[in-house]
Amino acid sequence: MKKVAILISGRGSNMQALCQAAQNTKTAYEVCGIVSDHSQAAGLEWAHEHGFFAKAIERKEYANKIDFEKALHDQLKILNADYICLAGFMRLLSSAFVNRWQGKILNIHPSLLPSFKGLAPQKQALESGVRISGCTVHFVSAKMDDGPIIAQVAVPVLPMDSEHDLSQRILQAEHEIYERALTAVCLDKVIWNRDSSISIETNFSEQLHGFRAS
Ligand code: GRF
């Protein structure tokens, strides 16, 4: 069974979904720890209360990004992490860090990448007038919200949607797809090839895309 560490910065609802799936159902991974770059992150408290190893490594405690990422890397090694899931982790990791964990870091983003990278993607979707948005799980490369796509779920943008409405609808889809994408990766059903493409085992393909109407 693969060991997965989850990095958060805030609420941590995706982290909870990954942790609960690992506790309630037979998954291909176990959660070995949760690390936040904010000691006040609500998700840390939830993780403590539910018996997970949970720790803050605050950026402001370190002189520079290199030292911060070294502390993060050391902690992930102590946890014996095979994979790292970014779940609302609001910090861009350096290429040095990403290269050390090449193919081992996953992220979830609330848009159908490559559309609407960066901050407030749900607002970007509303402002653009698209009728469909969604969420994406992808391997992390050194560029923001970039890297090979593992899984996507399409979610409708409804006429009267506020940013909150759309975010909530997408979030429901996020909670389902992140666990499925992570499981497929942990079972080696998704491989990041050297030419940067990815191969997905046919049997698993259906589980890695979908449409969530409400
Ligand atoms: C999610 O929408 C995720 O896709 C994005 O940040 C948000 C984090 O929410 N990267 P939560 O902390 O998982 O509730």
C-alpha cells in the first residue's frame, strides 16, 4: 500500500475526502500525514481530531524558500511518503522541489485545465461565459496548474450561479475524483512517461472522467 502525504493551506475538504476514503473503503493508499504551511489552517485541527499525523511548517519561520522547502522535504521523507497530494496548498513549489518528487506530486484544481489557471478559477469561468467548467487532477510540474492531466470531471455552469454556487458544485466533484485519481496512480494504472505524456490503463479510463450535473 502506498503512503500519501497531503499538503494543505486552509479548510482541507479535499484532504478530508482523501482521508475518509482511506478509512472507510479499501483504497490503494494510506494517509501518512498532513502538513500545512499555516498553523491556523482549519484542516489541521480536523486531521488532529481524527487521529492523523498533522503538522504546520510555516514559511515565515524560514529565512527563504529553499530552507522552507528543505524542511518540507525532510518531513515528507520522515513520513516515508510515496506520493504528495496538494489539496488547496496555496504555494508554488520550486522546480528543484518538484524535480526531486518528479511524478509523485498530484494537485487538484477547480477548472477544466488548461482553462482558468491560477486564482479564483470559478470566478474566471463565470466571467468568461462558459457553460461547462469542472475540476482537474494532474501531476505537478514546475509551472503553476500545469503538468499531465490524470482526471477531469465536467460540471455545468448554471445561469443564476454565484461564485459560491459554482464553487460548491465543483467541490462535490473534486471530492469524488481526487480519490479515484490517486487510487489509479497508486495502483500504477496511470504512468507519466518520459516524453511527458501519460498512459492510462483502459479499464481505469472510465473512472477518470465524468460529468456531474448537480
Ligand atoms: C479546492 O477547490 C481545490 O481544488 C483548490 O483549492 C480548493 C481547496 O479547498 N486547489 P479545500 O481546502 O480542499 O476545501
